[in-house]
Amino acid sequence: MEPMTEINLQYVNKYKDRHGKWRYAFRRGKFKTPLPAPDHPEFSAKYDAALYGRKWEKPKEHGFGTFARILNQYYASPKFSNLKPKSKLEYSRRLDALCKGNEKAILADLTPEMVEIMQAKMKDTPALANATMRYFRTFLNYAVKIKAIPTNPASNIDMYKTGDWRAWTLEECDTFEAHWAPGTLERRLYTFLRYAGQRVGDTAKMTRHDRKRGYIKVVPEKTETGNSDNDKLEIFEHPDITAEINLLPIDQIAFFIGERGKILSSERAGKILKAAARTAGLPEACKPHGLRKRSATDFAEAGCSDRLIMSITGHKTSTMVTHYTKAASQKTRSKAAVVRLVSHGAKSLKNNGGKNG
């Protein structure tokens, strides 16, 4: 007899055991872990954990007002449940790490000084420390909302100064293009990242099914709304992207397929592009995300407004776009200033009859 609940999820296998009972398992490569039936209340949590290689453990009951108890409430809340799977993993990893050893601590006793001590323990990895504090601040805002604590002790905490992804220079782009010919996987990744302006993970999963009437549909994975209709972008296809697609076999649906015939993961696509940049002789500073910044810079230098650039990059506010394009804006303004000065000088010379002194 077939199980009552049918399911069609990636990496989920359904099989009968030696007693004829239906079982479910998550299998990806060498990683395998059993799953409960799809209608089991813990199925979604266990599937999400397996999808990102994380061991799932049933939440333990803790005393009222403790860090662990409120954290478990947060994990069960709509605020957390509406996050994308990848965001859930990032949040839970960092929050679980903070909670470990502090499960019985009363959250209301937490002070800003204590938060700074927690942050200081991560000072050797400033980017990770900053991310952890952002997730912690979000969790504490939830705790304030449910009146578990009176105020958020992390609300005014300073972040560590970290490095930044810089845009590839035009010379570096020329060097990459000279080394990697059109039609190669490396050149195709580069072209999509530069001219579609998306993150590596959103680029790697693009397929022919996402193309329609000159546009490519994108639903960014790094979004917290969980509403695909609100988050969906439709990016007008750049001619260089079209040229790369035309070099693919007509029956190849996915644009980015690895050596084993599978669609590239975000991590694998990033590693391929990093290695390609090094092979082309480019410096370590040429990161995949730098091509997204190059894309925003190109649009800015072409005179596009923040609003137009946001229609490509998918940013919800102009703050980050301004961060990406401030150098381009300064460059464009400096040219306009010099052109205006030269033009003014030419007019003055003409009005003076060409006489000096």
C-alpha cells in the first residue's frame, strides 16, 4: 500500500524496509539521514537541517525566562519560520553557538557589557562576529516584543571594521575575458555575474525556464520575506548573456552544470570563479561578489539612477546601492566638472577675442 502522504522534495527518497513499511530518507552524495513521515510535525525542521548538513536535535525544555527557552520560542515563531532556509541555517548556527553553555542563564539579566564580552570572544573573525551580533540583535528584538526582556542590550553595540568586496576594475575584466574564451563555464559564470548583477547563488541556479520574452526571472535566495511574488525580479537580458546562452546545446536546460552533470551549488560556483580568476593572473581581491559590485558600478557610470540600479540588483533600499556606486558617482561628477571648466574656459577665451593677459 502506498503511504497516505505523497511528497516530492529534492534529495528525499521513499522506500520500503524489510518489513514492508514505508520509510523516508534524505540522501545527497555520501550524506544520508533518516526522516520521519512527511505529515510528522518534525519533518520540515529535520529536512531543513539535512538540506544544509546540520544535525537536528529536538529542543529541550528549559526554565521560564532562560536563554534556551526563549530561543526555542523564537525558532517556533513566524518571525523565524518566514526566513528562507539558508537564512534559518545561518541564524540558528550562530544563535545556538551563543546559547551553548548559557542555556540556563536568565535572558533578562543580560547587560550591554555582557554582550560586548560575547562579541569580544569573536574578535579574531570580525565579519563572523558582526554577523552573529546582527542575528543576536534580531533575536533580542523578538524577546522584547514578547516582553521576555525590557530592552534590547545589543541595540547600540558597535560593529568591528572589516574589509569590503571591491569591484573588479575594467582592466581586470579585460584580463579575465582574454584568458577565458566565450563558451567556457568560467566565462559564462563571469558574464552572468557581471551583466545580470545577481549573487553567485542566484546566478548558479538559473535555467532556460527562467527566460521569457527577453527577461530572466530571479527569486533572490537572500531575502527574509518568504514571499516569492514580492521578491521576484525580472532582469532584462544583456546581449553578452544572450550570446553565452546561444553557445550552449539547445537541449541543456540549466546554464551552469558541473563535471558530474549536476547544477552547480552556490559554493561550487564561487570556487570555480575564484580559481578561474587566479588562473587568469588576477589578485585575491577579485572575488565573485566583486562582479556584482562591478555591475552596479557600470550602471552608475552609465548615468543610471539608484532606482534603476535597484531594479537590477534587487536591493530594497538605496543605502547599499549608494555604497556600491559612490565611487562611480564621484568619477562621473569629476568628469562633468572638468568638462564644464574646459567649456567655460573656451567661452571666456572666445569672448576675450583670443587675447591673453
